[in-house]
Amino acid sequence: MIVSCKNEIKKTQKPVFLIGNWIRLNDKPGNQTYENWDLNFKGIGYTKQGKKTSFKEILSIVTINDTLNLKVEGVNEKPTFFKFTAQTDTSFVCENLKNEFPKKIQYYLDNQHLKAIVSSEDFRIDFVFKKQN
């Protein structure tokens, strides 16, 4: 007898497309934003203005009760968790409707670019990253 757990494995498959060092293409003049993800699905996002770091967040993909979550630290006093609500091999959407902003975060691959949208009901910020060599 063969027992398949294929659906369960797929459900908690971490998004390998994130891994790498990314640089934002659509930044404000004078800013340069980076997002770096390692093989353990731990990441750091930061923005530099000249030589000074103006923004920094610690990111990680964690499993809680068999569900993937994006954990964001360093922005609020306590870590903020965004629960995965949709996922494919090249994208995911995660949400935390109790968070002021954003309520929804979407990552997806588009050609060779990593795109992210952070949004609430009436506002969104689009990020376009390209992989650094």
C-alpha cells in the first residue's frame, strides 16, 4: 500500500524563488533598496540613502500550525506575522487584516524580476527587484 502526502507537502512548500540577493529597480531618487534571502528562508530588507541605512527589516518564512507565515521584525515593537493565503511555485500572497499597513503582501516572479506589492484597502506600494550577481 502506498500512502501519498503530496497535498500536505505542497501546502507547506517554502517559496524557493525568493532565495538570492535582490536590488530594487523602481526606487525613489537617492535611495537604494535591497532584499536578501538565504537558503533557510531568512531575509533582510533595507534601504540606503547614500551610505546611511534609512530602513531595515528582518524577514523569515516560518511554519505555524502547518501554515506558512511571513514574519517581519524590526518595524513594529513586536514581530508581525502575515499568514499565507495563496501560493504557487512562483508566487505567494500573505495577509494580516489586523495590521495597520500593510494588510496584504504579495510576492511573485515576473520574467527575471521579483515583484512585491504591499497594500491595504486604499494604498499600495509596488517593488520591482532584479537579482544581483
